[in-house]
Amino acid sequence: MALTIAFWILAVVMILAALGVVLLRNVFRAALSLILCFLMVAGLYITLSADFLAAVQILIYVGAISVLIILAIMMTREVQRGSPPNRLQLPAFVVALLFLEVLVLTLINTPWQIASTPPLAPTTAAIATILFGEGGFILPVEIAAVLLLSAIIGAIVLAREK
Amino acid sequence: MTLGLEHYLILSALLFSIGLYGVLAKRNAVIILMCIELMLNAVNITLVAFSRYVVPALLTGQIFAIFVIVVAAAEVAVGLAIILAIYRGLEDIDVTKINLMKW
């Protein structure tokens, strides 16, 4: 019961924050709204008993990505001019609404095979075993490391003064 | 009313649609990047919800969500570096005015 109440509070605040990202005129306030949305997503992970992912969400999204975005906003000085919509506002709204409708109809009409077993309580050790253990995801982990390194080098090369 | 898989899926569909609208309808490149982050978060919620309700013992969805977060971090770093480079050259990040590569 408490889980249901928490879900509805998190869901409502998350959707309102996401709408704030899209609708607020001030870019800086939109970024703060985005951070609130990230926090609510971390709460949703907790209601899904994904404790490790909730911590990762707060560390990476709320901690790092939001700082990067705010830094970019400060360096591009677009705060006053705001975020006006372009000419495609109405078609974009229609496309998003149609996409949502198709998605929701498909979701409701699909018979999902819900498992009856309860979820693992602390997930960190299990995730580590799957990621680094025998027959696990060790090759994707190495590739992710290479991807991060190339992203760092690419960002430095792109952003530095000539 | 008990909490089910459909609640999370519809919630993430809503979040994804809001992000889609923002990507299609906004001029500011930073806002578009923020909306892409919203869409990636929606996909992550879907993955974790499937992991919780369909394969609770395997955690495969959570592993995929971790990789999505890694790629999102790389994407936002490179994307913001590109936006800063464009801003240095054009003094503007309005995506309707960035048409250097149009012929």
C-alpha cells in the first residue's frame, strides 16, 4: 500500500517536472526541472527494488549530467532568450500524442507474462556477478570503458580553444 | 488497486512522449539534449520494470539500464562539446539557424 502511494506521488511529480522541461521559458529553470525529474526516476527505481540503479541514477544523472547541462547553459548565455518553440510545434504535438496513443494501446492489449517470484532484495552483488562473472557481460563492460575514453577525448578535442 | 507492470510502462510511455515532443518542437539545442535525456530515462524505467516483473531473478533489464546510462553519459558529454563548438563559431545555438552543412 505504501508502495502504491509512493508510486503515484513520484509519477505525478515526475510528469509535472518533465512537462516543466518542455514548457518553461527560462532555460535554467527547465534544467532544474530536469534534475527534479531525474530524482523522481531514482525514486521509481527504488519502488522497483533496484537499489543499485537508484544510487547510480543519483550519482550520474543528478550529480554529473545535470552539472554538465547547467555548465553548457551558462556558457551559451541563452537563459534570457528562453526556449521558444519552432514552427513545427503543432505537428510535433500531434506526433507525440499519436505515438503515446499507439504505445498505450499496445501496452494494454499485450498479455505480459508476469513472474510470481519476489525480486532480489539487495541487487548490488547479483549485478556484479552478472557483469564480471563467468559467461556474463565482461566484454560489453570493456567496450563501455573504451566508449567512455573515446567520448572524453572527443569532448576535449571538440570543446578546446583552437 | 495493486501496482502492476502496466503502470510503469504507461508512465514511461508518457515520459517518452513528452521528450519526443520537446525534441521535435524546440529551437534551443541544450533543451533538445535535455529532452533526449528524458527519453533515455523513460527507456530505463521500462527496462527496470520488465526486469522487476518478468524476470525478477535474472536482473538482465537492470544490466541493460546500466549500459544505457553509460552511453547516455558519453552522449551528453560529446553533445554539449559540439554545442559549445557551434556556439563559439556562430554565437547562436538555435537549431533552425544551424545549416552550415546544408547544400
